[in-house]
Amino acid sequence: MQAVWQFLLDTHPDSTFDREGFWTTADEQASGDTWIAPLSQYGFVDVAGPDASKFLQGQTSCDWRRITRETASPGSYCNIKGRALSTFLATMTDETTTTLRMRADIVASFCDTLAKYIVFSKAKMRDSGDTRVALGIVGERARDTVRAAFGAAPEGQHAALSTADATLIQVDATEQQFECWLSTQSLDHIWPQLSALAPLVGSRHWQRRNIQQGSADVSAATQDRFLPQQLDLHTNGGVSFKKGCYTGQEVIARMAYRGKLKKSLHRALLPGSQILPAAGEKIIMRDSGQTVGEIVNLAADTDGIALLAVISLDAAGSGAPLIVESQPDSPLQNLRATQNTEV
């Protein structure tokens, strides 16, 4: 856990960080129309230098020619089999630095793997989680809250804007979900302003919002499990089929042009439970015992646990009861694909 988040424990003595790095507090107020969440589950990687974008263009699935100081993009880094080792949101945070926001528990492995190749480029890479923190602002007044705190707000999905204190990104198409990447130096004077504008809630509220939006994050528990298309990255700009070669591109392109997905991303509800399963846990057909999927992300909801899971299309369409391996007495409900399964 980043030391910068210690102030949350100091100001909220009843709060904790869970096994995946999500912060939660018992005195949060999630009933308002707009709220702020510390995104303690995320870390950052900076890639700086004249070859930064060129280097990342040859390694990751998104098109770095489209990523500027005004435009962000989701993306993934995959192995040669096309399986995602990381997913991220990236933008340029200054004229020579590209910043990737990803789950904190995969930052080290991401840096270690790409360090083998960046030595041939005029670029440097570093874990920048000690210099940046992420906050999420969500709700009907999200844009107004961002403007009140920072004096401006980006306009349009994946639009980005840098101020003296932060990099701001509109995540969704409805103007109700923004990420704010703050420097740790600016946190002291920005935090009181933000805290006065909207209530503070736990990090998994952001996770639940992403589940509702069908936006999946790869974590340490789910590395090397899924093709980017199985995480819907081909629908939001996270995969480019026109940019040329990158690691895993051959497998990913073959699936797009010649193959058909047998598994895809689904939302579901694990009813009644308040015990969180683990990311990566198996989804099983209750009657046959056959494994048909895996949990990608999860968060507590009012009626149980909200899930994103990659599940066999045949199993999802069969109508047969599906269960989470650790909670066999509660079949999944409200199962539905997050996107059209054509790729």
C-alpha cells in the first residue's frame, strides 16, 4: 500500500485496506448524487523520453498515435499468446512523459517485463506510484465538482486535461465519471477542497460503477487469463487492428478476423452474499461441475456481490444455474453479456 494513503487511515480510524488494496470506511455516505472515491487500488507507470510513444506502440494493444495530452486511451499489454498481463488507462501527462494507470499489484511485473526491451529505446520507465494518486469523482454533479476543484474539466469520453495540480480524464460518455490523477505534493491543498464538495466513499464503489459500465481491470490474480477481446477492449479503443505489430498481435488479430469468441465478459449478481469471492475464482455449472468461466472484478452491491466474469457463451446461454466455486449455494442472477460478442 502506498504510504501516501496513510492519511485515510489517520482521518478515518475505522477504515481499512482490503487484500486487493481497496479502501473502505464504515462512516461513508454513499447516498448523495455525487461522490468521491480514493482509488487506492491503482498505481502508475511513467514512460518518458523521445521514444516513449514509439516504444509503447510496439508493445501494447492501443494506438499511441492517438494518445496526447488531450486524449487518453484504455489498452493492454499481452504476452505472445495474446493474453493480457495488464490493462491500463494512459495519457500524456507532460510533453515528454506518458503515464499509465493500472492496478497497483501488477505495476512491478509490468515494469520488470518491459525493462528487458526499453533499453533499446530513448526512453526511461519507472514506477511513479510514489508521486501520484488517483481519485474518482462520480455522479450527476461530477463535471461541476471537477470544475469547482480544478477550474476546468475535460469534455468527451477519454478526453484529458492537465492543470497545475492534476491530470483529469472523463472516463464515460455521460459526463458522470472522472479520474483525477494528483501529484502527491498537491494532495494537501486539493484534498480539503474536494472533501468539501462531495462525500467520500470507499474504493469499491468505483469498482461497482466500472462493473455497471462493463469496464474490466486485470489484477495480479487474473494476469495471463484473458484475450483483450474477452475483456471488451476491442469496443472502447483499447485494441487497434490498424496500428501494426505489437506483442501478442498475431493471436489477437486472428481472433478478430478469422475466429469467434467462445467466452466473453458478462455481468452477474451473486445474491444475498456479503462475503467477497476472490478475483480469478472459477464459475461452475452447478449440475455438471464443469468450469465455464472466471471472475475478473467484483464489488459489494445492495443485493449481494456484483461481478464481471469471463464466461463461456454456451454456458451463459444455456439457462443452467451457474455458481461461484466458493459459494455453491447461491446461483448467479441477472447474467448478461456486457457487449455484442461479435469481434
